[in-house]
Amino acid sequence: MIPTLDLFALDARNLAELSALENALRETGFLVLDNTGLTTQRVEEVLAAYRAFFHLPLAQKSAIDMARTGGNRGWGASGSEQVNPQANPDYKEVFDCGVELRSGHPLSDIAPTVHAPNLWPDAALPGFRPVIEAYQRDAMAVAMRLLRAMAAVIGGDETRFDTAFATPMALLRGNFYPARPDWAGAADFGIAPHTDYGCLTLLATDGAPGLEVDTAQGWQPLSVPPGQFVVNFGEMFALWSDGAVRATPHRVIGTAQERVSVPLFFNPSYSCNIAPEGSEALLAGEYLSRRFEETYVHLKLKSA
């Protein structure tokens, strides 16, 4: 059973809500987050901005194609990612942006993938950038509030993640899943079965079906309306917490209905050591860069 939690109750450290959070961390790896302060209207505005972008003519999207720049910012065409090597490349379009570093930041030269310059469709959609940048900022604040509640559950010190996320490797993505085509077979997915490879994912959706979570009872559909959020935890957190946090497989098969979703992948600073205690050091940025190179098709080709 995937629980629904109230973020304001978690902020207040309500004991029942913290207990439900602990169970979600250890058992399901998924939860639904409500009462975050990000309203239905606000999320619908963001979803509409992404939908307008994805319905632009191909030539306008191609002007900021990440495969042409060699990075992971901007637009990615259908088939530009392959999260599961046993399946075909994912049948979805994406738009990625993230936290940019100030000029001269010490990480600028060593973290070119996780802190690449953002690309924007300014000429085609001049109102797109301010809507998305404002949402990214506020969604990161929501993620940080949840992390503090998680820290209170995992280790008792609710500030334990504050320094680790001082310069987060945050990636905000718009996903566009077209209607599932007639030719799709067993190896074709909107996004194939996978576990996220970062720490925490905060997902807004338009309410359309498609997401499924691998539970003890089998693949469970999970759909929430705008204003509620699906949260799940990735491989990096499972490693960092020495198994105290569960990374759960999930997938999107696709239906006859198109679907837009907006995940915020919230990860710690590049130099954060995510190795469990007693293990050889592993920098979060090195781990994340390697996983990007294994997933984005154009980065795989570049590193081959």
C-alpha cells in the first residue's frame, strides 16, 4: 500500500506521519505527498507550459536538441533515453533543465554534465522559462522540507542533509508520453522498468494513467491529480543510507491517452560522499555522471 502523507504534518513532526514516512522509506520506496503549498493551479500552469512546448513544431524543438550539444539540457526526442538495456529506447520526449553554477564556480570545470548550461525555447515560447525556473525553485524547497523530515526519521538530526544539498545536482524534467502506438510490442515502454538512480524524485502529473509501481502485490497503477505529488527514492539514497531507504522499480507503459509529467530529480552536491559508512569514498557527482552516460543514448555513443 502506497501511503499519502501531509507535508505540513511532517513539518510539524507529527509522530503518526513520521511513522508512515519511515514505513514508506523502508518498505514501499514510494509515497504520495499532499498539502505542500504548491497548489493545483500552480502545477496546472507548469503542465500547460510543458505541453505547449512539446506541441511545438519539430524544427523549433530541434533547435535546442541535447543530442546536438552533447549535454543533457534542452529537448530530447523520443528514443533519446534507454533506462533499461533489456528494453527498447523509451517512447517519450523530454525537456531537461537544472541548477546552473555562477561564473567561476569551482565545480564549473569538473561537473560539466550535472551542471550544464540550460537551453531555452525563448523565441518560440517567451513565457516558458520564467514559469519553469520559478517552479524548479519552489519544488526544490518542497523536496528539502521532505528531506528534513526524512533525516528526523533516519537519524534523529533533521539538519543532517542541509550541507549535503547546499549546491544540489537538481534536474527538472518535463516528460511527454504520446499515446501508445499500434506497433508497440512487449519491449516498448513510455519508460521501461527501472529504479531511479539519484536520491529523491518529486513528480507532478496531469492525472493521466500510465505510471506503475512494482509492489509485493505486482505492478500497481499510481495516478495522482495536479497538486498532489508522487515521491520515490533512488539507487543513490539506497546506497548512501546503507539500505535504510528503498529504491523501487517502476515503469510507464503508455495508454491511448497522452500524458505529461514533471519529475524533479533532487540530488546532493557533487562532492558529497554517498558511500555507506566504512566503505571507500564515492562522490555523488561521479556516480551521477556515470549513470547519465549509461542512460542518454547520445552520451553512450560519445563515451563508446
